[in-house]
Amino acid sequence: MNLRLEFWSASIIGKIMSRIGKPLHMDRPTATKSRIGYARVCIEMEGSDNFFENLAFTVRDVQYDHSLEYDWKPSSFTHCSTFGHSNSKCPSLPKKVTHVWVPKMINAQKDLGSKSYQTNMM
């Protein structure tokens, strides 16, 4: 997140990031202000949360708009709102049942029963 210098403190960055999710920690260059080109913050999000591309906020009646980038985004999870699998492999989806016709094998002995047939050719 490209951040203006007047907002560059751990408490302000934490307040801004809390609009997206729960801020867990920031990397050392962000915390020590040794790299001020962008802030890098680890945020815990719910499975149903959106990944916003921009974050708008107002400070002292001035509107600010900052672009957001994500190091990693989980695979899609729109069905059950959990991370770690795609919709096609979601364990909460009902199992698809496929019926396949298999021809029944008929044993000649079984078809004739236990009787034996003899024919006399005279």
C-alpha cells in the first residue's frame, strides 16, 4: 500500500488496515520506517471478505484513496467461504452420483437351473 508520510506510524497503519481485516503484524522495514515506498502488513480476513483493489478513507475532512496489492490470494472459495480449495473440490458440495448401466452376466447353468437336458438322436 502506497502511504502518505503523515500516516506512517504503526498505530495509523493498523487503523487503516483494520478496515480490510484484522492486522496481525507488519514487516520490519514498515515498522522501522526504513522503507517508506509502501507498507507491508499481514491481515487476517474472513473467507467471505472481498479483496479490495483500493482503500478510501477520510482524515480531517480530506479523502484519501490508496491502491492495495496482495502477496498471495487463496483459490476461489465462494461456495463455503473457506480457504484452501476451489469450488470444484469443495467438501461441502453434495456428491455427484453417476449411474452406469452394467450388463448382468448370466451363467448358462444358472439360466437352465439345475436340470440337465439330454437329447436322444435316434
